[in-house]
Amino acid sequence: MSQRDVTYNGETVEAVMVGTYTLEMHYDPPMKVSEIRAGAEDVNMLERRILGRADGLNEDFDGAAKEFTEIVKWDISALSAEDLAVWMEVASNLRFCSAVTEEWADAVSGYKRERRRVVDRWNAEAPAHEADLEKTEAAFRFVGQETPAQKAGAALRALADELEGEEAIAYANLDSVSVDLLQDLRNGPTPAAVQRLIENGYITWSYFNLGGDVEAAPIDISPEEAAEDFSDFIDAPRGYEGDVTEVTAIINNLALVAAAKQQSGGNMEREHLEFLSDFYDHLEQNGTDMEYPGVLGVAIQASHGTDIPEDLKENLLGTLGNGLLVLSDESIGGSYHSLPESVIAAVEGPGIEEHYDLFDWQPHISIFSEMMNFSDSGLRGGEQFSVNLTQTIAGQLDDWDTENDDPEGINKPLTIDLVDAQHLIQVSSRNENANHAIITGEGDYAHPLYGLDPEMTFRGLYRQDWPDDGSAVGAMTDWIWEQKGDENEEMRGEALVEFVDLFSDPEFGSAISGTGHSMEGTTLNKNGKEVDVVWNDVSAGQLNPNLAWAWSELFTTYIDAFASENGTPLGDEVSTFDESGYHPGTGVVLMTDSRSAFLEQAMGDENSAAHIYANMVRFGNESLNDFPDYRDDSGLGIISTGDAAQAGILRGLVDAALIDEAAARTTNSTQANAHINKVTGYGIDMAGSVFSEMNFPGSGVVAEGFKIFTKEHFNIEDHPMTPRLVEEYEPWHIIETTQARILQEIVENDPNTGRDLESLAPGLVSQDSNGAYYISLDGFENDATRNDSFRDAWQYVQDNAELENGISPDSALETYTQAYDNAREKI
């Protein structure tokens, strides 16, 4: 142990000496992270013994509310309530101790990692100056000019000062955390300590399921006293003698209880809601700022308080936001009208009250946004609160940009800062019922000025250049696809139908097709050379790529509805659907024009377009799964064309949407073709990266494998542009992929043919460890020999084999591809 070494993960590294220079840090603490974690595990083992569990507490137990009796393996049916309470207290205290120990381990690990980084950087950079330390004289130098040795010494000293300063900050942080955690272990699970452990992820439901019930924690202060304490601290932080974090802990613990009930159901205790209501009523009276009334005045004081540390400011503002969200939620017993008047005025916006105009509202909504930004991300506001807040923000943005054909509209000043608006939409979009009401135009609550207006809302939100590239506004529909298949599927289906239909409205489509904003990018000139370009009046999807990605997720999740024959010319003879809708027996039905309009907008961002294209390719290959071995009810072998038609519909929709979007964004065919090729080529590459792991295109494993792709996997900027428009994309063209699937089916079920093809088509047919034959097409499109093998194999089965259901390869190929092409052409 010295001032210049570090021991971490069993390895000791020492800062090297460069001349007389090295690092002089604090002595490396002798603690071992592994031993601290072992101590936490020892506590967990004791907990398991108390609970009678050989195993640990699984994710289900840790992720949701459970009864204590569901966890204990011993027979405790005869225990009295008092004995059970003691048991629960011991178990929850052990979990608390374990969590504190884990936090200590992470603190030590964090310091050790930082110290190791400091030493590694010194050892990497300092030796480069060693040779110059010997050069005490220069061959020629001006008066006052430093020698190489002097320059090297100065550089080494500067580097040492920088690194020693960084280590000192890390050491001070470790020392501070050590003191806090020691106090936690001495004082036990206080509300403030539990809240910190929750926020940092060391305690979730396990603590409360073991008896550490925040809801039962005593509130030993009146709401009047809590409000007074809060206000007194805000007014004079330096002279305040109490502990304001006791107030924030109480409110934040109630927020934790509320968040749990929002997930599992049930109402808050009436006295808890009354506490919050009275607390805010008194804060409303305490706000004395002339410009910021009531609670908003208290918040602005906290935000601007020069004597309040930044982390405490965030805690204070977040606490105010948390309590308001709890109080507003009807689903847990709250009410929108329980909120303070100053908050309601900010949420509903200007123009409602006679003496409340835009200039009053602007500073109010800014501080309200700050409160919401620091609120708990797992907590939502009520439906009426969320409906009003979303539409107020959208209405203000839409007022700024009402004249959709006004070329100067983009130069009009915003009435709300987009960062503030983004924070507010992040909060209001958490309430799915509110999102559903706005999207469908039907709900229990309506904005006092805007009612329920989906077109205005999404037009106002989608035409902005968002700092987060549209993530927050995209969340207004993310809930539809993120939880598809749960008990609220009808609600999600209704919202999807209305949302996609909105895109087919000509005025709405025009508004989001040209936002008035410009973007820089690259394209090809008429000579095929890549050049910089400025795209003018770009679409909402191109302007906000995360928004376009959210749309592509809707398509991917509900791809069956987009591919369905219902609502298309192909479905006219067998379907009675003449408009979009959700039908319990059928599910989502979308008209063709709605699908097309929606997909064209989703194609605005290149990564999102490639995501859509890749999933279209995946769907087409999956449609090949069953057709070679399909039989009717009597057992007669037939070729099913339903899947082929759906794959053709999807291909037609995606191709048309991509071509239309490319034409809309570009000024000539070279640029359009380059854009199309870039999207389709990258989409095929992304699909191919999954298919290459399969034995054949169309493998049933693809559906699971493809789920690994999220937005982080897509980076189309690395994909080159090409000037030529390619009409057919090898090897995924429908004819070759269908041939491949037929070959696979024959080889799998006819070992004799498999054996013949193994010698006839080298490199194409292989045997697995069990001796079964299979087709491997990975890379064949780039290999002339394997291309020849593929053609030879197809020629052989044409003449010598048939499918297991008795259908010839040529008949199967013709039937499937005709159905596919017919559907694609009609769309």
C-alpha cells in the first residue's frame, strides 16, 4: 500500500517514476470490494435462513408487491400478529443492511476504478516525456526559451496535478459516502435513507415485501408544519435549523406508495391524500412572489436559491412535482381539482381565465416544467391532468405554426421553450388513458379550450425540432406497442387504428410532411459523387429520427395488421370491412390509404426506414415457413397462398412508401435512387445479419432472433449510397427465397435427395451432427461456385423430386410467387 499504487480486482498497479516525477495520492484504502460484497451476501444468507428459503428472492418477488406470507417457507400460520410483525421487522432490517453494504461496495469499487484510471493514464502518457528530461541544453535557442527538459518537466507536473486532483475528488466522495453509510447503519431504515437506496436501485419491492412498508411509516408532522418547514428553508437556507429532507422524505415515500398502487391497483389512504392536499394549500398561501403565485412562487425560490446546493434543489423541486402527480391521479383516489389554483392555471394555459394571458403563463410553465423534470420517472399524473397538460403544450406550439402554408411561420417566436415542453410531455405521456383519449378523441375529460383534438395535438407536437429528436412526443404512442398483448389490447388496438387513420387526413399529412425546418445531410450529385446537401422543409420523421423510430416500432409490432388482406382490394371479396377499426374477433383492421400514408411518414428517417424494410424482409421470409407442407382438411396436399398474399401486400406498401418519401425529399432521380438504395441495402444487411445465423431463409427461429435489434443496432450512416436503382435484391428476391425454402423442405424430408445434392451441389447441402441434411445459404450470393450449386440443385429437384405433400417444385414455386406478385401489384 503506497501513495502511488492501486489494488483492484486482485491486481496491483503502480504509477511509474519518470525521472523524479510520479503521482502522490492518498494511500490506497485496504478494502477489498469482493470481501464487502461477500459480507452483503452473508446478510442475505441469514435472511434466507430466517425465511426458510434455500433459494434467493427471485425477480418476481423483487419486482412487485407481495404478501410476506407468500415469501416465508416456514409454517407461520400459528404466529400472533405481534410475532409476525417482529419477524417482518427483522427480515426488512436485514434487507436494509444488505442494501447499505452493497452501496458501500459500489462506492469502494467506484473509487478503485477511478484511482486505477488515474494510474493507467499516468503510465500511458508520462513516459513519453522521459527522453526529453535528459535534454537540458538545446542545440540552438533564443534567450528565455525553455529547454526540452524544462518543457517535459512542466508537462509532467501539469499532468500529475490534473490526475492527483481527480483522485482527490474521488477520495473525498468516498469519505463522504462512508460517513453517510455509517450513520445509516447506526440509525436504521429512516425514510430518507430508504428513499436514497430506492433512487439508487439498491432497494426495490423486496424491502417492502419483507415488512419495510413505507405506507405504514408514521407521518409525525402536520401538513401545516411541513409546509411551514419547507417554506422556512426556502426563505432562509442558512439560518434554517431543522431538516427539510424529513419533509421531502415523507412526500416522496407517499409518491412511492402511489407509484405501486398505480401499477397494482387500489386507492391511497384518504389521510395521505388529505395530508398532500393540505400541504399544498398551505404552500399556496405561503407563496409571496408577485410574478409567481402560490406553489409556483415557492418553487421559483427553491430554483433560484443561491444558498441551496444543486442536488438539494433538484430534490426539493422533484418532491413538489411528485406530490402534485399523486394528488392529481383519479385512479388512486386523487382529483385534478385538488391541485392548487396556481398549478391548474399553468396546466390549462392562457385564455381560460380572463386575467391570465400568455405573458403571465410563460414564466409559470417554465418553473412548473422544472418541477416535473425532477419528479419520479415511475410516477404518473392523473388522466385529466395529463389530457390538459399535453394539449396546452400542443396548442401553444400549434398557435405558433397555425398557418401551415405560411413560409414565414417557422420564423415566428416560440411561446414555450422546447426543453420545457419536452419535460412536460415526458410526464403527461405517462398516463395511457390520457393518451388514448387524445388519440381517439373520446374520453372522460376534455381540455377547457381544446376539448379532445388529436389533429391539433399531434400537428403541434410533430412539427417541432425537438432537443431529444422526438423521444418524448414519441412516448405518446410507445405504450401501444410496448405492451401489446396485455389485458388492454382492445384499448391499444383502438388507439392504433385512430392514430394510423390520422395520417391519411390530407391537411394533417401536409402539415407534417413539410415542417418548415432545414437539415444538413449528404446525397449524390448527377455524377454519382457524394456531396453535402441542405434538405429544406423536411418532414416530421426526418426532422425527429426518434419519433420516426417510434412509428417504425408500431409497424413492426402490428405488422400482421399492416399485411392483412382486410381493408385492401384483395380482401374485398372475402371481407366486409370498409373502414378502419378494432374488432374483437379480428383485431386491428387498417385501410390501405391509412397504411400507405403512415408508412411514408415513418420512412422520413433513414434508420427507421431501414428498420421497417428489414422487418418487411423478415415477414416475407417467415411467410415461407409452412407453405411447402400445407394440406387441406382432407389431407390433400395444396399450396397455401394466404401468407404469400400478405407478404406481397407488405412489400407493395413498403416499396411505395419508400419511393414516395424519397421523391418528396429529393430534387432529382439520382438523389432519390441513392436514398432508396441506401435504405433497402442497409435494411437487407440488417435482416441478413439475422438470417445468416439460420439454416435457411424463412426459418421459424427468425422471429425470436430478430428481436435482438433495437434502435441502438441501426447506424445507416456507415452504409454507402449508390446511384443505380436496383429492382431486385439478391438473395432475398421472392423467387430465390421461395426456391430455397422448397429445397430445404425436400432435403429435410428426403434423405436420398439430400445425399444426391450433397455431391451434386457442393457447399450448399450439409449434414448436422445427427446425420440430417440441411440447406445452408449463408454467403452464396457472393460466391459464383455456390450460385452454380444452387442452380444445379434446383434443376435436380425439378426433374427428380417432389414435396412431401405430393406437389411438384415448379407448381409450388409458381403458385406462391404468383400470389405474392399479384398482391404486391394491387397495392
